[in-house]
Amino acid sequence: MSRYLAGLGDGSLRATGPLETIESVAATNETVAAVVDEADTDGDGVPDENLTTVYDAVYAADSEAGEATIHRDDGEYRALRLSVGLSGGADTGTVTEEIAGSRRSRERPT
């Protein structure tokens, strides 16, 4: 992990975004949990398809939580918010490059 990115005790990146919102709402709402389970095609707990249905379920169950990371405008999903913890003195350009590199290394082959 980069010296600029803030990590957790287990070495993972401190980040919050739509996935954490979905997981949090699903943990307390059986309907959302069932929708996520249906949309998870590979069994890793992450919805792989029908994201609009997943987002709709999150908003129906807890709109405040949904609004924090899943932006909706006139009923259409327009943007997702991902927040990443940074250490003090982090250079924005370097952090952007490192996050992009990390994302590329985790992408699934098509």
C-alpha cells in the first residue's frame, strides 16, 4: 500500500463507497439482502448485474444511506461516490495514479 493511502489494521484500504452502503443496508434489511444475493452471479457478495435493481432496493430501504454514495437525479443513477482515506501531505497526482493502478490490477479479465 502507498505511504499516502490510509490503511486499516488488517492492511486493507480505508475506503467507503456504494459497496459498503449496499453491504450495510443488506445487513439490516432482508429484502435488500435477497436482491443483492440474486444480483451476485459469482458468489463473492458483490452484485454483478442488475445494479439499478440493487440501487432501487437500497433507496427503498434506506434513502439516506443510499444518497450518501449513490447519486440519483430524476430517478436515474448518475454518479457514485467513493471516499478514500489519505495520509497527511499526500500528493493528489500520485494518489490518483496509485488508485488507478490498484483498480487496474483488480479488474477481472473479460
